[in-house]
Amino acid sequence: MKGYFLLQFKMLNRSLTAFGFPPLLAYILLPVCFVGLSGYLFSKTEFAEYIFLLLAFALLSKQTGRKRNEFLKSCFTRTDYIKLRLLENFVLMLPFAMYLIFAKAAIFVIPLVVIAIVFVFITNNTTIQFTIPTPFYKKPFEFSVGFRNTFFFFPIAYILTYIAVSEGNFNLGLFSIILVFLVAMSYYSKLENEYYIWSYSLSSNLFLIEKIKTALGYITVLVLPILITLSIYFTTELTTLFTFLLIAYAYLITVILAKYTVYPNEMNIPQGILIAISLLFPPILIGIIPYFFFQSKKRLTKLLP
Amino acid sequence: MIKIEKLSKQYGQIQALKSVNVTFEKGKVYGIIGENGAGKTTLFRCIAGLEKYDGQVTSDFKNLKNHLGFLMTEPFFFSKITGTEYLRLLGNARNIKTLNIQENNVFDLPLSQYASTYSTGMKKKLALTAILLQGNACFILDEPFNGVDIESNILIVEIIRTLKALGKTVLIASHIFSTLAETCDEIHLLEKGELIKTVVKEDFEKLEHEMRDVTIGNRIEKLNIT
């Protein structure tokens, strides 16, 4: 079992190095970022504990993959497997638990521990025959696949909008828009197999435009209920709302393009830094988007001449 | 028509293809055979434009890849994409507006299920259906019979014959000689990245015997099976 965790540690180091992060630096920066972002979240919303639980839930559920667990079961005895999975889940939930205690919300550690234990015995059986319906079936794949993986986020976002309206909290309404956009952005985090790009009889230029068009159309469908609700109940904030929406669209375009700027490699530090700068100073997106577009176009020309 | 001239490909120190010269005509079916690592898939990837190479690949089309259906040895599927969506995705990629997916489901695949849950043979059949629906002029079929059931095997052979009759160019790599003999007009033997032999239909039987002799040799005796 010790060997397994050592191997995990090595794999993590390799991933960090491949991402362009020296592991040592990452081990210093990651906790700092975690604490910083958590602090920000807790200062901005009273629902931070629930969002924390949701994040932990998403992280722990990632460990329940069928293939992964079947492999572990075939390598270890039943007892060792349970010990290993428990340890794994507790390591993952530890930062969340510690912060919750620090934020005087220790009561939320209990459901966290329960999730960590329950998930040891749950395997995400991807071979089940039930297909989750998606409204985005006409233009696969990012939104159709992504929606199936994250559909539960949307009712949460709509509930947050409802709370925002009933509590008269416009910022919470904006947060629900952020949530929808963040979820949609995650659909573009993974690189697709080259075959799915190669198959297109489009130039790299048109391919990128097509991707952006589809994403903007589909995200509008998802965000429209929130937008209409907020427009009706916060009539004095319309300018803020639509400016905010425009910026959110710009970020989505940036993320889509960032994925292809170094294709077939994963997004790297320079792109990450540019996106981070744009978070601090959104007008820079006016320059970043054309730059990413040009870089992506160049990268895709090999597959889409 | 696809014309390949002096096609070479190197991966680091490994010379995967050495100055390959061959022409694939319209309305003909070509088999590419060779042992594992001989360069079959690399040749296909070069033709498809998925690899950089030295030499030339020319065709009747300005951009061959837009008229090429490539069935890969192991087609890749996203984890939560249904069979229907996969067909639609590849149809959209080639701007095919109207797809009668249910009617075209000749392999009776469970299209409403996630493609990633399909068996190896079903995945192959889905990927094959997709490239057929694209209406391509040229086809590269890398191991199309792998893991496929006997009924589908028969159907695929008939599909290849139909493609030939329609004037399409078809390249097949397969380790199952009988299916190649059934469908191909010519078979090219690839060895360590070089095309060492081209055999026409009349000599297929001879080629099979030769390969059998070379491959088997005295290896069975060496096993000392008792």
C-alpha cells in the first residue's frame, strides 16, 4: 500500500512537471491558493459551506471510476483496498475539513466525513445502460457530454437565482451565472482526440468559429432562465447584468481558444498566466482573444489545412 | 486516385517508412499486409495527413482528408456520447445536413446507448457506419474485421464490394488473409517500412502459402507440444 501512495506521489510530480510547474513550487503555491480562494468564497457568500461540500463531493466522486476501482480491487486484498480508498478519500477531504473548522463551520465536516466513507463503497458504474438525456444532442460533443457529467449543477444555479431574488441579493444572482459559466468552461478543459478535429472539412479558422458559435448558443440556453429572472427582479441592475454577461461570454471564448493554443499539448503556464491576468483586468481579453485565436489557428493548421 | 511518392517517415531513430511508392486507383480495393510494426498504420496516418512526412501524397482532391473516411484500429469514443451523437458529430464534421440515422443503422447497434459501453466489435461497426454516412470518396480501413461477429464480417465484405462498385478507393489493413483475398484487387506487403511486394488477385493463394511457410517455419516443432 505504501508503494501505491509513493507511485501516486511520483505520478502527481510528473503531471505537475508536465504542466510546467516545479513540484516544490506547486506544493507551496497550491495550499496558499486554496486558502486564498476559500477565504474569498467565504467572504463573498453565506452559502460557501455548501459550495465547499459540493466541491469536495465532486473531487471524491472522481475517485469512484469503475476501471480504476476494479484495477485496485484486482491488485489488493479486500481489506487493503478499503484501507487504501479510505486513506485516499481522507487525504482529499482534509484541506476542506481543515478550512471548515478554521471558518467555524465544523458541523459541515460531518457530511464530508460521511461522503468520504460512503464513496469508498461506491463505484461509478459507467456501463449502466441508462442514458442521461441532453438538450444539446444536435451538436456534439462538448455540451452533450459535459451536460451529462454536470447536469446537477444547473438546478443548483437556478435555486441560487431563486434565493437571490427572494433575498434581494443581486450578487448571488451574478454568482449563479458564474457557476453556469464555470461549469461550461470545464467542458473545454480536456483535449479531444485528434481524429475529432481531423474529421472536420473546415479550415482551422472556421473550425474555431464553429466551436465558439456552438458554445455561445448553448450557454445562452443554460443561462437564459437566470438572465430573464434577474432582469425582471433587478431592473435597476440591467447594465451591470449585461456587462457581466458579456465578460462571461468573453471568458468562455478565451477558455475555448486557450485549449487549442498549444494543441496537442495541454494548456500550459503562459496561457494560465494570461487568463489569470485577465481575471484581474478583464479589458485585456480584447487582446488575449485575438492572440489565442491566432495561436490556435496556427496549431490546428496541421490537422485542418 | 491516391499517389504516393518517396514517402518516408521517421520517429526519432526509428525509420517507420522508407521511400514508399505506390498508386491507389479509383474503384479498386487494396490490401496492406505486414507484421506488427511493419508501418501499416503509419502509412495510413501519413495518407490521412495526421503525420508529417517526407515525400508526396497527391490525389484527385485539393484536400484529400476532406474526402477520406478513416477507420482507426481502435476508434476513440468520449465517455458519455451516444451512438447517435457520434454519427451526428462525424456527419456535422463533413457538413452532412440530413442523416437518417435509424435507417442507416445497418449493424443494428444500440444507438441510444453510450458508445463507450459498446464492445470492441460494436465500436468498430459504429465508426465504420459514421465514415460511410460521410459519403467519402476514399476509405482507409485499419483492421475493420477486428472483434466483429461473423454476420457483420459478411456485411462488411459486402460493403467493401459496394464501395468498389461505386468507384471508391479502399485501402484495408487486416491480419485476416481470407477477408483480404475476398475483397482486394491487389495486396501490398509491407516489411520494416518498405513495400517489398505487390501481389495481384491471381497470385493471392500463392502469397498465402508463402506467408504460411515463412511465418510458421519450424516454430511449432520448437514448442514441443505434447
